[in-house]
Amino acid sequence: MESQVEGLRDEANRFAEEFQKARTAISQVIVGQKIAIESVLVAIFAGGNVLLEGVPGLGKTELVKALSRVLNLEFRRIQFTPDLMPADIIGTNIMSTDEAGRYRFEFRKGPIFTQLLLADEINRASPKTQSALLETMQEGSVTTGGVIHKLQQPFFVLATQNPVEQEGTYPLPEAQLDRFLFKVVVPFLNRAELNEVVSRTILKRPVEVPQLLTGDRILELRQLLDKVVVTDIIRDYACRLVLSTHPQTEDAPAEVKQFVQWGASPRAAQGLIRAARVKALADGRPYVALDDIRSFAQEVLQHRVLLNYDGQAEGISPRDLITTCVKTLKETAQ
């Protein structure tokens, strides 16, 4: 037993070393945005997708490009527009002829057949086109013409949306929001960071990002997550934290009871555990602590909380509600 524990500690230390190297390499390209960089890396190792919310020009596209180089993953970008159709994303069946002149249907793959997909301004596409991503995000496959096409793993969707310009947009439905492991709010740069951006991009040569991992290595590291210890108390805390976002439960704070119509789904509890396991390994630990659950509570829960009419009228921020839930929830059940 001791040898198994020691071996797991060694694996955790190796994971932490590789995680830190990847984070440092990406930080050489992306100025600031430490939370966004760490969140995206955690999501990739946890096998989840990320929704980035921020105004244009904050480096979201460059972040994905840097990720593709560091992790050696195939990268494609789709600019979502109102006239984009599902076939433009997943591909379509076209009629062709073989050597004998016989007609047959042939499937031409769309840009979604990649490993790292940037869905830029996803809320500008129609709901019909947005829904084309649902199966790929959840199942890692595309079904067309009755045939299931598996995507190469690891497969990761990073979608962006602009919170300021909402004219002509289609807000994502709750069912699709729930498919994102994280929603990360990307803040604007401060003075020092903005100066550094200008210096790096205009006054200096671009930084070459090294290749540190591969898709196969990422899949190997994901296997390690199942070995990270999650005690009953930790698991119950994650479940109670999710339940505290539901206004009808006993753990819900007064603000949740007043302003929330519906709380986070069971996927949120799963997401808290998955993210916490990656966080523990990134810190070199083979076990999950309570702080690991709290670390990504905002990113896991904020897009899964549905405000009622009073909450929308008052301009209540789901982020503030999640902060209240984390502060008021007791570490152990009574």
C-alpha cells in the first residue's frame, strides 16, 4: 500500500512539472490572463470545454493558438455568423462518381474534425447552428446520414462570446451552456499588462512557443485523474455546493432564494470533482482538498445558474451569488 501511495505521489509530481511547464510556455505569449490560462489547461486535462467571455482584442485567439503549439494539437477556427449553417461546421454528403461512373454519396468533413476548435463569437450563430456542436461537445462524434463519425481525441472546444455587443446575437440555451465545463470571464488588461502587450507585439520579435506535450500524453495524464483520492467529505461538499445554488434547498443563502429561478445541474458536481482532481495534481498532490473544490467554483457554476425575473431586473451577477454560496456553505454537513 505504501509503495502504491509513493508511486502515485511520483506521478503527481511529474504531472505538476509538465503542467507548470505548459503554463509558463503559454504565459510567454499571453500577457496577464493567469486565470484564463490555468482554467483552459485544467479543462483540457479534465476533458471539458470552455466558454470564454470578453471583449475583442484580449488574446483569446492567441491563447488557443499557443495551446495548439504547446500541446501539439491540430487547431482550427470557425467564425460564427448568422448565415452559418450546420453543414458548414460538421460537413456534408456530396454526390460523386467512382471509376466505373457510378454515383455515390461521399462525406466531406467540416472544420469540426480537428482536436482544438475555436468557436469564435458562438452567440452570433442561429440556435440551429449552435446545436450542431452539442453532440461533438458531449459525445466526441458527429452523426450525419445515419453514420457516426468519431472525432480524434483529445477533442476540445473553446468558444468565445462578446458580452458588450448583443445586437443580432442568439444567447446560448441552458442545455448548451451546461456542456461547457467552465465559463471564464476574461478581464481587460491593466496599465502594465497593456504596455507589455504593445512591447511584445510591436517592439520585439514574436516568442516561439515550444512543443511540450502530445495528444497521446494528454490522454495518458487523464487516466491518472481516476487515481486521485476524493474522500466522502470532499464529494459531499461538492454536491452541497451545487445544491446551495438551488433556492428550495436548506443550504441556499438568502440571495439565492430571492434571485435564482433554477440552480446548477448534476454536471456541475461532476465538473467540480474533475477540475479539483486536476488542480490537486497540478499542485503535486494525489488527493483532493476542499480548496481544490473552491478554486474553480466560479468557473463551473456561474453559467449554470438561471436568474429569476427579480434577479434580472436588479442586475444581479451570478458570480456574486456563487461567491456568497462558497462563503456561507459549511465545510461539513450537520
